[in-house]
Amino acid sequence: MKESGIVRKLDNLGRLVIPKEIRRCMRIKEGSSIEFGLLPSGEIVLCKYSLVNQISDYADDFCEVLGEVCDSTVLIGDRDRVISGYGVNKRSVIGARWSDEVLDIIDSKNCYLAQVSNETTIVPIIEEDKFTYTSQIIMPIIIQGEIEGVIALCCCKGEVCLGSEHLMVLKLVSKFLSKQME
């Protein structure tokens, strides 16, 4: 465990404040769900709770089917990291953090469609993204009004250009995943 040197006391109701530096580093915002765990050694572990991790068992199959149908790269993840992908080297993307641009897009609770051909801004999908995209769709996964994850559909040079029909497919997938996790 990495020690921070920060010590906090419990108040009389058993509450504990997570320091701002740790919340910022872990991207924990007001209203975030926190999961408590207990290690055999007696240590308490706090983790951000992710509903999207509930689908991790079948996320790979889901990405593969969506990628084959749309002939493109697919990434699915929770609010912080990619949990599954298709059309890319999985070792390089699984566990990668979403870029700040993607986080800004999903925070708006809107989908984002960009194409080089119509001069809309192509954004990096993950931090330190090395891919050059020609089109992309970024869709938040919203559960009971809260953003719980994201699906990104991307195309590189020589692949299909994503359009309105792909946007409709991604809206359908996002809604389906939301229903599965409610």
C-alpha cells in the first residue's frame, strides 16, 4: 500500500473524510459510490464502486460483436478506465484511463460524433493515445440519471467512416447496458 502521510479521525457518527488530494487523484466526485472491503490482515480497503464492472464477464463478447457489426474499434469502460476492447491490442488499452476530453464529453451526458471528413474535432480516447482516428462516437452509459461508464466506437484510416446509423446502434447498446445494470 502506498502511504500518503495523511491521517484523519473518525467523527462521533463514524464518518471519515477522504482527503481532497486522494479524491482528485482517484477522480472521486461528490456522490461517487465507495465500496468497503476488509483484507485478511485486518486492513480496510476503500474502492470506487463501478456498476460497469458487473458486465465485465461478457464485455469482451459484447465488444467483439459490436466491433464486427460496425467494422470498427470498440472500447467499453467505467467512468475511469477501459474494461474491454475490440480491434486493438488489449494489453495496451485494458485498464487505460479515459482522456480528459472523453471525461468532459461524458460529463455533458451527451453523445459525441466526430469525423475528419466534416472537420469536427477528433479527440484522444485514452490518456497518451497513439492512434489516429478518422471518425469516432463517444456515448455515455447513464444509469438512473448518473454516468456510470462509456462506450467508444472509433475508426482509423482505411476503415468505415462512422455516421448516424452507427450513432443509433451505439444509443441502443448504451440503453441496453444501462438496463442490464439497473
